[in-house]
Amino acid sequence: MKQSAPFSSLQRRIIFFNLAGLAFLVLGVLYLNQFRSGLIEQRVDALETQAELIALTIGETAGYGNGRTDYDQVRANLVLARLARPTGLRARLYDSRMRLTGDTRNLGTGPEAVETAPLPPAGAPASPSARASSALERTYEQMTDILRPAPPRYDEAGQGGISRDFEVQSAVRGASRSAVRVNDQDQLIVSVAVPVRRMDAILGALVLSTPGGDIDAIVRGERVAIFQVFLVAAIVSTALSILLANTIARPIKRLARAADTEGTSAARPLNPERVEIPDMSHRTDEIGELSAALIRMTEALYKRIQAIESFASDVAHEIKNPLTSLRSAVDTMKYAKTPEQRQRLLDVIAHDVGRMDRLVTDISNASRLDAELVRERMENFDLGRLISMLAEVTRSQGEKRGVSVAAELPGGALTARGLEGRIAQVITNLLDNALSFSPEGGTIRIVARQRPGGIRVAVEDQGPGVPPDNITSIFERFYTERPEAEAFGNHSGLGLSISRQIIEAHAGRIWVENIRDPEAGPEAPVKGARFVFDLPA
């Protein structure tokens, strides 16, 4: 049995995209924020102020004066040690020839002094959070190294050596400069070089530098804080994503299970039980709309199944009648003695064959109607012109019986939207039906009017009307009630049923009513039948 994943595909996608967006936001903040550059600028300003004070003190206390450009190195180093070493900064003093004469790192120790730093306890493992933070920092540094050029390497000059640093060269010329470099441990070092003056004479240069890793520790602390916020936000975002995904995925799963109650096997046996779609239409989101749509679709499907079952039963019943008559005529043929008897039986057989042919043709047209209504595209057409043309055709047919046809149309264009051929089929059925029931010398009226929300078309005749009990059943399949003078079996009884199907497919409705004198009351005699259908605008 296939095990299901902890999260569905939709849940995984929602979680991934939410976390991805949060990650890009954090990386953008880390890359675009100005904390690092602002910190460097602040440190440069502070170093420059301190360096100018120390340089001024050295120039006043250790300079010889009288226009000389040198100073007393012993006194200068003493001042340098007293003023710079308590600050924790490294201070270096250069003479006017850029030769190193003093360095707080070596003052008070020997020329071979060894710089020491505390080491972490041996064997102490890093915490998981520290490892995660370190991994994130390394990833971030690798990305920023690609997008941002790395600072130059710091080149340490030995005791008594000549400096090659550009900031020292600038300071001995009288201009203060700053520099940002990294040491061998990739730690950031900020240096500021200022000239040492006495009066107008430049005696040398003083360089103040931050300890290695000082700025990195502050920046690292800020990044750790951002990473911590990111982790908290990621946990909250994941929880909210799961909650959001559950509100979407679980209802969809319920709807899917309801539509496929036997699982995902395509070859499963048919389920005899009725499919019940969970009713979530109370929800105001797309899930509620989907549930309502599936419920409507399921109801329509079951209605269609029931209609097919009923249609098949009705077809079998209607075909059985002419088949029974045909079989009876064939069986009687062998007992016919005279040519007249055989001719009458042949006429019955021909009539039944013709009746079956019309019945099969109408059934075939009715069965294809749904597919054609769905497949064809509805367009605007001139309904007034269509009615005029069909009324003229019916008028020529009614002249043989003295039946006249009158069309009453509005003066302007009467534009409808739908399938023109199918609407023409409806009007033709109604006109043929009215022509069948109209007495000799009668009049058929077809009236079309524009009304709020659509168009109303009515076909009126002066026949006997519709029996009150058959007002509704007249639109059922295979219902037929013809005039006594008309031969039985010339109609299949599908015309009005097809007409109703076409009108309902156009989101309209069709009905029939008897025509009476409105002033005489409901008991007045019937003066004809009126078939009416509405089409939406």
C-alpha cells in the first residue's frame, strides 16, 4: 500500500513559496542594509578625532620646533603609550620619511614580542544554533563576495620599515585619510592616518587602527539577530502556511474523495450508491464556489442519467406500438383471401414503416440535440427577420385551407442572442402545431415584443385550445394529441419536448395558455391556444 506523504503537494508548494519569499527578503535586507558601512563611517569619524588629539599632543610635546621636521622619538612613544594604549586601539607613529618609529603593539615589550589571543576550550563542541548561524554566515559571505568586492589585504610593515600604505603617504603630505582592509584571518581593520604637526611643520604621521575582528563581531551580532528573527518568522510562516494549506487542501481532498469513493483506480467497478458532494457553499471563497458548482454538476448529471433512462423506456414503448401493429399485419397477411384485403394490410404495413421511420428520425435528432447545443456557439441574430421569413412559409402552407398568418413585430430591429437555427426550429414547431389545430378560415398570429430583460414571442391559434389537465404534460416526450381529422401516427410527439429543451438551453422558458375573453371571466369559452416563450437579452 502506498504511503502518503506528510504534506500534500499543495501544502508543500505553499510552504516552499512562503519560505522562499521570506528568505529572499532576509537576504535582501542583509545585502542592502547600511549597518556595516554606517558602522565603518562612525568608526572612521571616531578614530579621526582621537588621532588628531593624540597627534596634536605628540607634536606639541615631542617636536623640537624652530622649523625642524623631526621629533623626540622617546618622548613621542611615551605620549603614544599613555594616550593610545588605554583605548584598545593600535597606534603607529611614522616620521616624515614614512619610517615606523613607534607601535603600541611593541611598546614596553621587546622587538620580538609575540601577540597572544585566548583560544576556545579544547574539545568544546559548538551548539546547534551556533553551527547553524555559522553556516548561514558562510553562505551569506560567499554570496556577498560574489556581488561585492572584498577589501584589500593588510600588509604589515616591520619595525623600522618604510610604510607603503597610501594613507600614510597622504598623511605625511598633510591630508588625513582612512583605509579598510582585512588581515590574514579575514578580519576587518579600519585605519585612519593624520599628520603630526608642530606649527606649520609636518613632523610625521599617526595611524590609529581598530583591533582585528572588532567591527566583524558587531556586524556578526547584528546578522545573528536578523537570522534569529528569520528563524522565528520561518517557524510562524510555516505554521501559517500549513494552516492555510489545510483550509484549501483538506476541502479539495474531501471533494475529490466524494467524487471518487472507491479510490484512484481507473478500472474500478461502478458504485451503485449515489455520490454525495460535501456542501461547503456556506464558504465565501473559491472552495465554496467549487463545492456549489460540483453539487450543481452532480445534480445535473443525475438528472441527465434519469432522463436517459426515462428516454430509453419511452423509446422502447413508442417503437413497440408500430412494431406490434406491423407484426399483426404481417401475421394476418397469410389469411387475406382477396386482393383488397391484402392491399389494406399493405397500406397498414407502409403506414407503420413510415411511422417508425419518422419516430427513429425524431429520436435521433432529440438524442443529438444536447451535444449540438453545447458544441455550437451562440451569436446575435435578427429575430424579427427570422419570424417574418417563417411566417411567410407558414402562410403559403395555410392558403390551401384558408388559414391566414399575421406577424406583429416592433418597428426597430429585434436582436436576440442564441443559435438561430434552433430558435427557428422552435418557431417552426409552434407554427406547424398552430396550423394543425386552426379551423378553416382561421388566423394564426405570431407576436414578438421587446420586454425588460429579454424578448417574448407568442404564437396564437383559433383552435380548440389545450385541455386544462394537459397544460403541463403537453411538453413531455411522446405526448401527442392531434385533431380528429388528422391521421394517427403522423407525429412522434417530440416536437414540443424538443422546443422546451432548446428554449431552456438558451436560459429561457416556454409555456402554453388558453385564450379566453378577459371580460367574461375564467369560465368563458376557449377561443384558441397561445404558446409563449421568453429569451433573455
